[in-house]
Amino acid sequence: MDRYYSHSIFLPEINNELEIKNADYKARLTSVKNFGLWMWDQDRVVVPRQSEWFGAWDGQRNDVPLKQQKMYEEDWVGLKTLYESGRMFFYSGAGDHMYKEQYMMTNYLAPLLLDLTPMPSEY
């Protein structure tokens, strides 16, 4: 985590991880109608892969799911608000990072964008 905070300028700020929280970040994110997240089963780009669903690793590289993190519990950017209001959707599927098949677009992305009934969330 020390390396993350010392080398990443953008993410700690936008994730509202700094001591002073920016209320605008939460307001903007919670203004969306639907928020879909996709995790690819064979992703070799994003580490840890679970961070595609806002998961993280602890100091021993054990998975820490989103709902077990302080940023979710305290709702720093509005993820808890989105989830509890039924507007946050977690999906996964085969392939490497950003691999898309037509069924993914038709069954998952299109309903979220067109404000139709989305597929049930996996998380």
C-alpha cells in the first residue's frame, strides 16, 4: 500500500482515500442510473483481478471483497449507496481483459445503458 500511495497520483484522489473526502466524487457517481462492473476470468492485465469489482488484497495477498472494505462501509465514493439502491451490478465471464462477445453486450451492457431490466447481479 505504501508503494500505491507514493506512486499513484490519480487513484487515491478519485477513490476518496485521502484524509479529506471530496463530496463531489460521491455525488457524481451516485447520480448514475446503473453501474455495471465486469470481471474477466482469465484477466492478465488487472492485478488483483478482483479489483475489477473493487476488491483488493490485504498485506498477505488475501482477497478482501468490496463489502469488507472501509471505503465501502463508509461509502467514500457512493458504492454502498449504489449497491443498496439496486443500481450496482457485478458480472463475470470468460476471456482476458476487455474481451467481449455479442452475448455480453446484448445480455449485460445493453440493459444497463437502455434502462431496461438488467441481468441479476452476481455479488
